Amino acid sequence: MDQASPDPVKYREIGFCSPHPDPQQALSAMLVLADLEGVLHVTVPDRSRNTLQVRYDLNRISLNVIEDLLSELGFHLDNSLLAKLKRALYYYTEENELQALGQPTGQDHSTRDIFMRCYRCHTHGCRDERPQHWRKYL
């Protein structure tokens, strides 16, 4: 019997917790994930539920990497028991699919680009506002 290969395009829903300084976390997360390599489509179906629907290519990025990225950027993911069980099941099945396809698991190189882009956008004391030709002078 010939087995069909699993579909590498995944559809997942990511929930966020309510007590957060940004009441519209789903919209903010959508803006972050929109340019991420491997993420095909991101939508916020219902703003009152504060959830995000994401469609991504498993060959390029996994749910584990997406949620780790969101957590590192300060988003509060839903940590109810049901959400944790779903998350663990998705991580396990995706890791097994990647191993069956012979692809390495781990952090994707595109997440580094997202961290760098977010770092550049935040205000902090590590910027030199002087023009390039003035930087060699005190």
C-alpha cells in the first residue's frame, strides 16, 4: 500500500491571554508574523476572542518556532490546560513529520531576522544618531 506524504501546509490557531498591556495582542502578532519566512497567511478572525489563525509551510517553519518567537517578543500565549495539550500534540506531530521527511528540527534562520527587525524598531540607548562622517569624532 502506497502512503501519501503528509501535507506540509498547516493551519493553526494561536490564542492569547487577556491581562496584557496590549489589549489587541492578536493584531500586533499578526503584524510581526506577516513578514516571517514560511508563514503563508495570518488573520485575526474575531477581535473579541483575541486569537490568531496562521497558515504556514512546515518545511520552512514550525509552530514551536512561531510560538517561541511570539513569547520572546513579549506576547502572552494562552496557557489553559486545553491549549497546552493542543500545543504539545502539535509540536510532537510536527517534529515527527519533519523527522520522517529527513529535515532538521530546531530554530529557523528567519526568526533571527525578526528579532533583528524588532530590535531596530525599539528605542534604546544603543543607537548613534550622528551622521556616519561625524562618528569618528567625540
